[in-house]
Amino acid sequence: MQVGEDKTVLIPAEQAYGMHRPDMVVTTPRQNIPENIQPEVGQRLQIQPAGQPAIGVTIVEVTDLHVLLDANHPLAGKNLTFDIILAAVVGMPQDE
């Protein structure tokens, strides 16, 4: 690209955050959610399974008895489109 040039780049889901994996969506009893948290659809939480690192999840459904948690990245399964404009080139090596 040259300075001032623009282009649109499409990255398919498979090459970005991967496809949405149904096995990463789990139901947990509502009683497992700490009392100080009022679960709402779209809310992001961190959970830490025993002996494992913390995982970011999104609440996708709330009932009186259960909460459905999705551990997929929020952009999983989505194609990404970037509109790029090259504004400047910085740090180019000088001709010797």
C-alpha cells in the first residue's frame, strides 16, 4: 500500500476467532452465581473452574433456575471486515 491508499480486508471467521463452538456453551444452576451479581443477558463474567485459569464468559440466557454461559470469544463465528487507510509510514530504514 502507498500512503493515502485505502482498502477493505475480509478475514473469514475460521481465520479470525474461529467458529462458534456449541461445546463451550454450558448451563449452570443460578445458585452458582454469586449473590452480589444480578445476571443479565449480554453480561460478561469471569469464572474460574477448580484448578484452571479464569475464563471469560457471556451470559446468553437467564431463567429462575439456570444461567446459560457462553465461553466462546464474542467474535467467534463472525467474519471480520476492516477498512484500512494507510496514513503514514513510520520507521522506514534510510537508504545507505
